[in-house]
Amino acid sequence: RRYLNARATISTLLKMKAVPVINENDTVATSEIRYGDNDRLAARVATMMGADLLVLLSDIDGLYTAPPAKDPRAKFIPVVDRITPDIEAMAGAAASELSRGGMRTKLDAGKIANAAGTAMIITSGTRLSPLMAIERGERATFFKPSANPVKGYKSWIAGQLEPAGRLTVDTGAIGALK
């Protein structure tokens, strides 16, 4: 129900030509409804709305083989076909001073978006007119969407950020599931 209400609200705002600003703000988000960061929240909203593209603006112009501030040999990666454990290892763990999540949460957002068929771009938000810079072909990393996306409510469920609990399947249930 929350999924449908949120989607209807955003759709109404868009029809009114309003630009919805959705932000996880520590002062209003409770632990029960916290997503963890705006990158993953953006991915969840993009997939909920069926967006073709999610653009994450950062203090870095895309993904590198290692954090470039720590490794001068880090190489820029313009296109990512699929977010693999090797790609995730490139992100490191530390957040930048401008964000809470750093590259790690951007890749988490990419996994959510790409699995639902939404492409993603990471680029610098510190440059002038960053969306026009993307259009001009300036440096950014493009993450390709899945060729077999999970759609609709299933992608919302699959994108849950903090899975918890345990499922026990007894012998009778195993037979029923088969």
C-alpha cells in the first residue's frame, strides 16, 4: 500500500509539472523508515516510477578502479556492464566528506536500479550544469540495466535495504514448494 501511495503521489506531482524533491533527512527520518542514504533511496524511487535512467551526482566524476584520492594509478571506468564483486571491491569503504555513503552506496543503488531495468549514471555534481555535461558526453560512468529486469512491485520488494529475520522451511513445506 505504501508503494502504491508513494507512486501515486509522485505521479500527481509530475502531472502538475512539479519537481518532487525526495531526501532522507536525519531530522525527520525515524529508524523504522530510514533507507540509509539518498543514493539507495533515489534508486528505489526511480524503480518505483519506472524511470529509464537514474543520475547520481557526486563529488567524483564516476567509478575508478580504486579511490583516486588514495591511488594515483586509479583508472576511470566509463561503462559498467554488470556490478560484480570485482566492481564492488573498487568502491572501497569510506564515504566522502560530502556524502554519508560514498561509492559503496552508489553501487548498491546501481544494483537496485539495474536489476529493475533502470540504467544509472554517476557523475560530478560540482561542475556547472552537470546534466548538460552528461548530454555533451563529458566524463561519467554509465551502468547498463539488466537485460531481464524485475518489474513493478517485485523490484520494490527485491530492493529492500535491510533484510532481516529467518525463514524456516520444514519437510512438509519443502514438498509444497516443489
